[in-house]
Amino acid sequence: MRHRQCYYLTLLLVLFLAGVKSSAKDEPTLLSTFETGSRNAYLIEKITCSPQRLYRGDTLVITMTVPHGGDLAVVGPDDRFSFIVYYQPDKNSKQQPLIDREKFQSMAQLKLATDKIREMMWAADEKPNRLIFARTGWYEIRLGANLETDDGTPFARCRVYYVNRRKS
């Protein structure tokens, strides 16, 4: 009996460590939990970004499984969060997502022009209409059910390297 308990504990530890190891990588596929009334619905989310190297004026193509979460953000090389799609219950607010959240959840692809996509202002002291792709470096695109939390809610991600000059 004791041997069987040790076996199960060891198996659980191996599975846990394998999960920790795989979550440390940039995995494009994940399982997200969405609240749907009294029960949870589970979605397998996958996100890919192309091209992997972008220059000013290029178009980033984001391909996603459908359906997927309703939040999309870009995190720049300075760790600045730029929300593209998010939950906004106040339709009269000046701060509105680029795309309606419900419409976005059924989109399989989204194209963002690096020299046109701008972030909105969150605070009065921020510069209005700042370009999201403005500095050379790695950008991470995140997709999930709720990106405005620190509670460990999972999200899918892909990364691209942006060069802040025209391709020669």
C-alpha cells in the first residue's frame, strides 16, 4: 500500500514538473477557462504571428483559433502594455477598443500595420495617439480571456522582432 502511494506521489510530482517546464517556454497553444453562466467552457487557443521580423511599414498578421479570448495586447520592449481589444462596458467612454470584443472573438486573423496602429491614452498625462511599434526590439502579442489581471489567468502569446526603420 505504501509503495503505491509513493508511486502516485512521484507520478504527480513528475507531471507537475513537466507542466512547469513546458509553461516556461513560449508555447502558442494553451487551455483557457471562460466563465459561461454557471459552468466553465474550455477553449484551446493558438496564436501565431508573421512575419517573425518586422520593419516600419510592414503588416503584422496575427492568426488565431476560433473562438478565442476577447483580450488582445501588445507588450513592447520597454514592457509597456498596449491594449488592442479589451472589455469596455461603457460605450460612451472615449477609451474604446480598436475592435468590438464580441466581433473579435470570432475573428481568425487580424492585420496590424506597424506604422499606423496607435495606442489609446489611459491617463490624462500620456501622449495621445502614440505608435505601438516605435522602438526596435522584441514585441509580445498576448491573447486571452482577461489580460487585465495578475491572478495567473492563462494567455496565448507569440513574439516578433521589430526594427524601427524601413526595410532596405
